[in-house]
Amino acid sequence: MLHSKALRATILLVISLPLFAQKPFDLLLKNGHVVDAKNNLDAVRDVAIKDHRIAAVAANIPADQAGKVIDVKGLYVTPGLVDIHVHAYAGTGERGSYAGDLSLYPDGYTLRSGVTTVADAGSSGWRSFPDFKDRVIDRSTTRVLAFLNIVGNGMRGGAIEQNLGDMDAVATANRAKQYPGLIIGIKTAHYAGPEWTPVERAVEAGTLANIPVMVDFGTFRPERPYQDLVLKKLRPGDISTHMYIGSVPMLDDHQKLLPYLAEARQRGVIFDVGHGGGSFLFRQAAPAIEQGWIPDSISTDLHVTSMNDGMKDILNLMSKFLNMGQSIQSVIAETTWHPAREIKQESLGNLSVGAPADIAVLKLVQARPGENFGFVDSSGARMSGTRKLDCELTVKNGLVVYDLNGISREDWKKLGTRYRGQGDKSWDGTR
């Protein structure tokens, strides 16, 4: 029998062997075209992950350095997409409400499109946010952040959203300060009256909590001109969403861009797409983009109506901008680093070493000669295009959460006759 000290040493050696056998990286994406706006990277690189974070981005990282290697040659590797305008307060059962049946549980609609982070755009207010957090945020694989509605009861339609008495800047700011980094902004939306009150109280709450404001201007009225919103009412860093909606004064009678827009951007106002079900027109967007009026950020305004209408998903929306003349590098920046920066979440939307390992692997698909793809705006008008983006793979927190064509998997013929699930350590091809 071994001496007790020798036995203990043998046991320790046996326990420690797997540690010494561990490889430097858990997952390695090889040969992809990396586009990372924060780090000005636009080149073929390998991306390595360790302990749920980006561990290295470099040329020719040896494959034997990683426990799992996925060849992504010919594909674009980007930070996980960041969609700052969605509606995700699902499950309450409230009819006709963005705090109910019009919202979508995020995981069914985000990961398959390369989106790893969303910001709910005001579906909940300070009164209802704890329920939203428990019901959706805490149960989602997708990272769900929130703009808090200036209306305490949230985006529930009708008289609820018109109630000036429920727009409490102090209570809204206090709720936001209770959840720093989770509540990342204040939202005002859908107001139909002539007063500036919703915008002013949203800005007050944003100032108190030191977070940005997002404005869906609701009904455009002469008593509160849109020009005054972006030139006078909003602070630098505040966001005007639905930038290509038909109601925005954008083009003169000769289809030339109105100069006040550039002035507003110069003073720091952010312009976000927010396509939605009724807020994006090619007749606004195409001539504006041709003259250089491109988005600061591309967001979907994802909800039950928009996903089944012209918007569809973020990849369809990104493809529209590609076919209106933007570069793929620009479109990726506007769905990764730009929105992350706008909501003050600079750890997201990039592939810096140490950043959360959230990655989208995208395929740029070219139409065959003589054929084209079709894209539709909020009024049902069609635009033809020759390019579109598909999502091949999504990594969230270092784990593969979506894989369209199984590029992270082994062919079944190589796994033996009694293979089991590959997603966990129970697989053993020998039994």
C-alpha cells in the first residue's frame, strides 16, 4: 500500500492532469473577415474565446490552441448585433399593448439574426419595470436592456399614453438609478397632444439619471415642430428614432436634404432608424442616403406587426441599406459599436480583448445573374436589390446559441454508431 503522503501526491497529480491538458482557448473562429468598428479592424483574422470573453484577435492563431475550432472562411465575423429599439415586454396577456400582446419574447427573434443585445424601447414605465424584469429580462439568453417610458404605466396605448399626470420625471429617474446599466435610457412615444410636456419630462428624467432620451415623436403637430425637437429640446446624445418616417421634414421640393438636419447632428443629436411597422419610407431614405444622410444607428422597432411586414428582421433592414449604397462596414458599425456607444454600454458592440464574447457570423449573399431580392418599406413599396445578409452563426457569452448550417458540428457519419447529444459532455462516440 502506498504511503499516505505518496497516495495524496498521486491523487493530486491525477486531479491536476486535466488542468495541464487544458488549451489556451475554448473556442476559435478561424479565417473569417472580421469587421470591428471600435478597433478599426476590417481584415481576415481569427477570433479566440476563453472563459466567455474575447481572448485574442489575430492572424493565424494555431488551431491546436483551442478546444473547439470553427472554420468561418468566406463569412463576416462581427460583434454581436445591438438593436436599441425593440418591444419585448411579452406575456402579460394585455390585448393590443406593447406591454402585452404586441411585444415578443426576444430569444425567438434575436439570436437567429445575430442579435445578442436589445434595448426595449419604453414598453415599461417606472411602475411596471419590476414585472418586465422578472417576466422577460431575467429569463432571456439575449441581453435585454431597457429605455424606461416616461409614462409610469408604460406603452399600453390609448389614454394611458396620453396621461400627462403619469409622466413623473423624478419617479422615472429614481427607478432608472435603481437599475444602473440595465435601464439605459428614457423613452417618450406616441403622444398626440400639442404640449412639449412628455419630451421635457423625459429630458428631465434623463438628466437626473444621467442617461440618454429616445423620442418617438408620435403625432407631428405645428405647435411642436420637429425642427425644434432636434435643434432645441434634445440634449447632445439624445436619440430621435424613426428618422426616415414620412412625417419628418427631410427633403425640399427639389429633393434636396434640408440643412437643419446636419445642424442637429452637429450639436450631438443621434438619429436612429427604428423601422417598425409604419416608420420607414424608401422615398425618404433613398434620396437622403444618396446625399450622405445615413443613420447613426440601425434599429428594428421589432414587434408583432413589423416582423411580419416590411421590416422582418435586422438582417433584412441592414440589407436595405446595403442596396441603397452603404458599405457593409458602415452597416455593421451602425448595428454594433454605434448603438452600444449611444446607450453608454461600451463593453458591447466590439471584439476587444476582454469584451464579452458576443459574436455574429454573417454571410453576404449575392443574387444570381438576372435575379434580384426584394425589400419592402412601411407603406408597401418595393425596392429591388442584389445583396442580402444572412446569419450563419451566433455566439453569446462564448457559447454557440444559433447555427444555421451546423458549421460548429461534426458530421454524423464521423460520430460512431451510438452518438449522443453534442451540446454537452454526455456524448461518447464509443458507446
